[in-house]
Amino acid sequence: MKPTLLISGCLSGQPVRYDGTARTLMQDSLARWQAEGRVIAFCPETAAGLPTPRPPAEIIRSQDGAAVLDGSGRVCEADGHDVSAPFLTGAYMMLDLARRHDCRFALLMDGSPSCGSSFIYDGRFTGTRHAGQGVTAALLRRNGIAVYAPSLFARLEAMMD
Ligand code: SF4
């Protein structure tokens, strides 16, 4: 049986980003997988109850999602408001969804404190990137799910078809 893909809601066209926009990924293969019923879209932040729009959040002190999972890192808004709890809740909700649908692959929006898989922002709210992953990406990877950024779409295609 061909695999089912978990995808960030914003990449599938849902306007769920912190600023109320989507980042719809236009790829023929993705449209075909969707038509075949092999794509499940999910936004961990809104699923956990965060509103849209919402203040941007970053993982503090150049840490990444793994540190948040381990309790040594935090996700905060620019004013210091700690939103680690809903970020963790959303991550575990997405993992549960992946398990229920036996997903081995996820295509997640890069740069996000939830979904980032190759880079995130460094926690100073200055637009500075550093290598790292978001909370959901880290949790999915810990549980054996291969996470792809949109920049790696060609590699994902080879696994999905
Ligand atoms: Fe997109 Fe993930 Fe952010 Fe939701 S949490 S808006 S799916 S990047």
C-alpha cells in the first residue's frame, strides 16, 4: 500500500499561520496524493487552541524543539509569555494522528517553532535563523517519522510514489 503523508495545515492551503495566511505548496505530485486520499493536513498550534491570528512565538536562547520536549527549553512570545504547553499539546496531537493513520512521512513548513525541520528562529525576535527544528518536528522524528521541509520535496516524492 502506498504511504499516507502528514502535512502542515498551512502548506495545504489552510490560513492558519500566526498572521492568518497560508503558505500553499503548489506541486503536481502533492495534488495527486491529495486526490488519492493520501494526505492528512494538520496544524498543531491551532489544534491546541491557539487563535489565528496570534503573536509570533520562538524557541528561546537558540535551542530547538528537542529541548522543549525535554523540559529544558521554552517557546515564548516576544513579551515573554510562555506558550510551551499548547505547543507540546499540539505536537502530541499530531503524533497521535500520525500513529492512527500509520504515517511514516511528514511534510512540514520550515522555520516554524512547531513545524520547522531544518531551521528555526533564534528566540531574539530579530529574524535571525539558526539550524534546528520545531517542537512537533522533533517529536515526530523521535518517533520514527521522517520529516521533510518543502525544499526537500523531490526526495519526498521518491518515497511516496
Ligand atoms: Fe503551519 Fe505548523 Fe505553523 Fe500550523 S504550526 S501554521 S501547520 S507551520
